[in-house]
Amino acid sequence: MSATFLEPNEICELTGRKMKSKQIDALRRAGLPFFVNATGHPIVARAIIEGRTAAPPAAPTRTKPVPRLYIGN
């Protein structure tokens, strides 16, 4: 890859996981911004880890809508 993004072995070391799906889970739990490339691997900007830029807020998690109940007289 390049110096812009973490190498696959660095992502493995960062997350403690070898499987890409587990790496994605670990990055989400840690609140680290990343994107998934066409092969399904997580891509992390090196600047985020080195603290050279402020991390954007984590995307909100989706929850199921809660139906409103109307109890009339």
C-alpha cells in the first residue's frame, strides 16, 4: 500500500485479529474511523493512529424503530 494507510500487518497488530471481519468488528468497537475496500479489508488512515488529524465522530448505530402506542379512552 502506501504511507497514507496502515499496512495489513499493522491493522492485524492494532486489532489483535487476523480475520478481516473480526478486524472490522474491533475497529468499530474502538471507534476508529475506517473504510472497507473492494476486497472486504478494513483500511485505516495512518494520520488517525498517529494523531495528526482529529477523528470524525463515529457513525451512529442503527436501532430498530420503537412503535408509539396510543391508548385512548
